[in-house]
Amino acid sequence: MKKNRNVNCTYIEKIKTQHVKDILKIRVEINRHLDDLEKQIIRDLEEKEGQCKEDIQKVLSSIRDKEAIISQYHSKFQNIKQYASDLQTFLGIGEFKVKVNEHKLYLQSLMDTKGFEQFDLVFKIDTDVQSILNGLKHFGSTEIKARPSNFGLSRSKDKQAQLQVEGTKKTINDVKLILQKKIKTYGDTGKGCCVSEVGQFLFIDHCSRKLLSLISSGGTLKLNLLVHPSDGFDIACIDKKTVAITTGHSSKKTGIDIKDIENGFNIKFINLPDRSLGITRDHDSLFVCVAALGIYKINIVDHTSHLIICKVSLNSYVSVFGDNIYYTNSNDHSVVCCDRN
């Protein structure tokens, strides 16, 4: 009994520590996102400030040019008044009137083309940001959940009786499969498939049509994407809209296509030294069978890779469970289990 309670106490401490780590992680992500938004809005303000100053400087530059010309005419006018005859003064004044009228029209055109508009920079806080300050009252919630314990009292006689009765061992032959649904793949040679986070089915049509088919959970064909020049051997979901497709026995390129199934374009191609076959995803890593070499573990974030040396066949598939990797070998019709090293 003491051991049972102590184990539960240790577990509570451990799970609390994990929750604190999760909270700090979310806090860091929120801070990073707010920092990015802050930089973006400041950059936007600086760009608009520069645009306002540029427009103002254009007007000022034009006015300075006109000011220099007017100064020249003013000097000429003073000279005419001082040194010219009455006739020359009369003719000069006529010319000055024409020039004054031209500059008057220029200044009026500046007013008409909004050259003297007052600029202002307006900033409004997004309502979603405002809601964080006013509407967000809690970071989350906590509760205590109680579940039945597998701890129980037993008598020594009961233990002796249990030891005398040999339990029935189950093998794979005892597993009974129950048909849930039939899905039409809309292809000719289906080699690979996976189920997305939202319950959609993705099928790879190998070699002949080189096609990726996206089918809804209800069985309706939603999308067909060509994977050419890749042969499209197997597929694994990375997130809701991104998948990884192996090139199979293609002679044109060998590796993994990272595709956006929402918009239908290629995000990246990861080169591998030989033909890429079965593929699966486990957390932040892709595990892919590479002919004649073994299984490559590839980081989804930075695409660094690590080779796990083993003998895979030309049609090997792979799966990961816990600390173990399982892969098929069509040469001897077997399933092999190995560790991650």
C-alpha cells in the first residue's frame, strides 16, 4: 500500500514538472510571436514615415527651385528700377507680371494636387491583441482527476491457485479482423497510403499513373496531384497540409518530395543516395527505407539525417513503435525488428 501511494506521489510530481515545461514552452512561443508582430508593425510605421517624408521633400525641393528663380527675378527688378529708363522699366514690368502669374499658377497647382496635405500616422491596436489584455483571464485550467487503481489485496491461497492455472497465450493467428469500410482509391497500382490528422485518406498510385489521391473520410475524391517525375512509392503525413512522398524506383531522382496538399505545390526535395521506399513519421523525424543502404532517420525541421544500417529489400516498408523500428523484407517474407541505433 505504501509503495502504491509513493509511486502515485512521484508520478504527480513528474507530471506537474512536465505541465510546467509545457506552460513555459507556450509562453516562449507567445513571446516570440508577439515580438515578430511588434517588429512587423514598427517596420510598417517606419516605411510609412519614410513615404510621408519623401512626398514632403519632393514638394520642398520643387519650392526651393522656384524660390531661387524668384530671387533672380527680384534682383533683376531692383536693377531695372535703379538703372533702366522709363520705357525699359515699363517693358520689364510686363515681363515680370507674366512670370509672377506663372509662379502663381504653379503654387495653385500644388494646392490642387494636394501637395500641401497634412500627413498623419495612425495606429490602431488589433482587436485580437486587445482581447488578450481585456478578455484573456486565465492561462489555462487545472483539475484533479481520479481513476481506478489496479492495486488490490490478494490472499496467498489465491496466488497459489493462479500459479496452478496456466494462462492461454494468444498469437497473431488469434487476431480477428473486422471489415469497417471499403475505400475506392481511384488508382491502378496502390503502393502507399496514410490517414491525415483530420481523417482524410491519401493514396499513392505507383509507376503507371504517378498520382497522389486525397479522399475524404466519407470516400469522396477531393484531389488528384501528379508526383511525376517521382514514381511515388509510399507516403507519410507531416502535418494537416504537408506530406512526404518517396520517389520509389525512379531513375531521374532519388529522395523524398515534401508537398503541400492544400495548394498542390512542392515545398522541398530531400536528396538520398539511393532509391527511397517505405516511409513513416515519428514525432519530428521521418524514417525511410533506402535500397542497399538501410533506414535513414531524417529530422523534419533541419533535414539532418542519420543512417541506421540494416538489410532492406527493394519493396521494404517501415513502422516505428516506442524505441523499436519494424521493417519488411520481401526477399525472405519477414518483418524485422531493430532498435533506433
